[in-house]
Amino acid sequence: MGMNYVLRWGEPSDHATLADIMFDAVRNGPSQYSEQQRAAWVPIRRDGQAWNDRLATQNIIVGERDGRAMGFMTLAHGGYVDFAYIRPSARRTGLFRQMFERLEEQARLKGVSLLWVHASLAAQPAFATVGFEIRKYEEVALGSERLARFEMEKKLSV
């Protein structure tokens, strides 16, 4: 089911909304992770200087529908896709692909030849559909919880 979203570049004034999207994406809706794992991943809504500083150096693409931000994706230094989150109500609507295509275009303009990501169990299939391949399976410790994820990459011809 494809929907058209308004895509725009994020700004510092979006940081609180992006934190809301991330919290909603991880903590609500269906997930392959347990409630305890999700709480370890995103225990509270992110905010503060560390959150702002992390986002300040990245290209952020925001997808909106009816004036409401429904997802975001970021490109950090070195071709790293740091964040890719979509509200549960916007999953399977084409938003991931639309945001990724805009981010990939930006990466090419910057001369990036390789994109890479640490993809969650939920995000791995979406990244695979846009051309990412698994480099390795990982488990990361967050507090007393262990979360499975995939390190993935996509080579770009620039």
C-alpha cells in the first residue's frame, strides 16, 4: 500500500518530534523484541544536549502526512544510516523507501560510496528491499538485555 508523503530536511526544531517518533516506533506496535528488550533500547523519550548534538551533524529526512511527522531517517558521517524510525501507523505504506531514496540521493551528492547501518530485526527486511546486504549478525548488550541486529551495507556507484 503506497502513500505519498511530504519529505523535507529536518532542522533542530524537529529534534523533540524525532524523539517522539523513535519512542513510538520502538515501544508501540508489533515487534520481534520483548517488552524488556524494547525498554532497554529506548527506556525514555530522548532529549537534552547529547540528543541535539548527535542529530546536529547529520542529514535528517522527515516524512510527513497531513502535517504530522510519521518517520525520519538520518545520514551521519562515513555513510552511516544512524536512525531510521517510522511510527507503527505508517509502517508498510512506502514511507521507508521514499525517505531512503532521498537519503541515498544526498549520499551520492556528497560522494559517499558505501552506506551502512545497524538494522534491527524489524528494519533488516526494509533495508534489504532497497539493496542492503548483511555483513554480519550481532547481539548487543543493553543493560541486562541482549538485542539481535544486523550490520548491513550498500555500495553506491557515484
